[in-house]
Amino acid sequence: MLRRPRKDGTEVTFVLPGEDPPGPVSVVGDFNDWRPGVHTLQPRKDGKRAVTVAFPGNTTQSFRYLAAGDYWFNDESTEDRDGANNRLHT
């Protein structure tokens, strides 16, 4: 996960390996009402998949990844948790 501060908030780029897990993967959370497909990770030239989401400043967001076959998983690079979900502070 990469963070870029902006004057009106923070841009966060969620990054995963290219094919693990296989199929489409979305990042879902408070910021998109937990709707899959709104923020789907796309292939990059380096072989990884990524999507960038703009967040307002000074907020806390819960999120998880959702892959094909209703497979939910966490971002292992994020240690802050809210129950089963990852937590992101902007």
C-alpha cells in the first residue's frame, strides 16, 4: 500500500501480486459502502495489480479485499485491525 498526501486528503494505492489470488479482486470498505467492483485492482506493467483511491484527510476507514468466489482477505502489510477488517488512517 502506497500513500501520497494531497492538499485535500490522501491518495492510497492498494497493490497486490499479479495472480495471487487469481481472478478479479476489489478493495471494499467504508469508503465505497462495501460494494465489490467499485475499486477493482488493474494490471500494471510491473506484473502487480493496483487501484488508487482518494480519501479525505483525518479519517479512519475499514477495508478488506474481495476476490472471485467470495474470497475475503486482508492486507498483510497493514497491522491495524477493526475486528476482521483492516483499518486505514488518513
